Amino acid sequence: MFTHVSLDDYRVAKSGIMGGTRTTAGRMVPYCVFIEPEFARVGLSEAEAREQDIPYRLATLPMDVVPRARTLSERKGFMKALVAADSDRILGFAMLGAQAGEVMAVVQMAMLGELPFTALRDGILSHPTLAEGLNMLFAKVRPAENQSARNARAPKMSIGVEIVRVAHVTIACGRPFEAVRDALVKNIPALDAQLTKILKGASAAEIEERRAAGPKLWLFGTRDHGALVAGEGHAKKAIQFEIGNPLTAERMTRHHLAAGLYAPLRIVFYEDDQGRAVFEYDLPSSLFDQFGDEEIAKTGRELDEELKHVLITAAG
């Protein structure tokens, strides 16, 4: 038995002896495992909510997107929250990550105080702290079912805006513009049109096997961005490369169709005013973290390494 539960048992027993009314009924027991990284949870788990036939909304967040986790180089893990389907009540919280027990205690206090999840979503939490991730986690809770039902009965246009933190990468090359361009085009094969046919009838296992066997990245196309500013003698050396892999895109979009926004990835390559060849792009994992899905986030991290490898190889 947990020490903290035993202590509360003592308080309940003492209350009974002294004529009090304190009981163990409905008490909220937090759970911590001090492994590496820590695991902590409080309230209902998904399995418990299903067993009790309690409808819920689920929000997840990989620790990799929490600013403090990045500064601590403690990017492993996730946060997960269960919110009632028809109200703003927090049903449960779980976290695997650095100082999970401390962050869990923040959510437990909110639950004990019967605060709505919006209090943690909208509250100003100190930056950069691990608890700040709660802002991001609860921002992913979808609208309550009753509101969704009303919207379904009275369809109308709506616009949602979400602020996404994106990491931007700049690589200054060690070779001339033309040499880097030619090396990149040589190292990344042009997109195989047969891949789209393979996707239509293949199973997930077959697609993954083909992805493992083939090139990690394909060149979808190029655009001459320098031509956009070529007027009045302002010609520039600038190219936009579209790089990706339809097989990788399938892995992500099966979890969230909107992940297709970044398939393929776009990389701008140009010669700066000092004559240096430069790559600039948005870090794939930071783009995909917004979907709150660990499978998509994992693929994003793989793309980080694959893209960095081909660009640095070409950069010399």
C-alpha cells in the first residue's frame, strides 16, 4: 500500500474514533512511479472510464513539444488528460516524463477544487516550466459533445485558430551554391510515380516494408524562387525543394488527415548577400507535434534526422 494512502487511512480512523464523519469514499488517490522518466497519474484512466461507461474527451501531448522539457533535454514521454464529454470536468490525468509527479499535483489540485479544464488551458503558467505544458495539453480538448450536437443540427461555417510553436532550421553550407544544389539533386531520387499505385491496395505492413527497403526521401519537385525577384536586375539564386516520402505521409495521415499539410516538406535554398549557400526549413517534428499524436510525433522525429542527413551531406 502507498504511504500516502496509509496516512489518509490513519486520518479517517482517527476521525471515526473522535466521532467525525471522514470516510474513504470518493477520495482521490494519486499514483507515482519513480522510474526514468517518472510516471504519474490521478483520477480515471481510459480503461476505467470505459468500464464505468463514462463518456470522455481525450487530449494527448508529447513531452517533446514542452519548452522546459527541451531545455532540460528530457524529451521522452507524454501527457494525457480525460475530460467529461458533456462538461468541463477533468476526469483524469497521466504523465510519463521528467518531474511527472510534480506536474500531476497541479492537475490534482484543480480536480480537488473542481476547476474546469479551461482553468488549466487558459491560466498563465510560468515560462519555461514543465507545468506550462498543461496549457498546451488542455488546449487540445475538443468541444463538448452537447455543443457539437447543436452545431450538427444548425450547420454553419466556423474558423478555428491555434498557435503552434515551430522550430526553424538554418544551415550555412561549406560549398558554392551550384555544387550544393547538384549534390542534393543527385542524392535524392525523383519521385517514383508508382508509389501512389502501391498505396492504393497495400496493407500497412506492406507499405512499411516498402518504405524500409526504398529511399527514405524523394524529390517531389523544385521551384525557381529567384525568378520571383528577377525584375529590375535583382536576380537571385533561390530554389524551393519539395522533399518527402508518400509512404511516410501515409503512416501519419492514417492517424490524422491534416498531417498532409506538410507532405511533402518544403526547403528553401538560396545564396545570401555574402555569397554563401543556405538551407532554411521548419523542423518536421515541431510541425507535427501540433496533432498531439505520439505516432505522428515519432515519425516527425525520424524525418528530422533523415532530412538533416541529406542536407548536411549536400552542404559539405
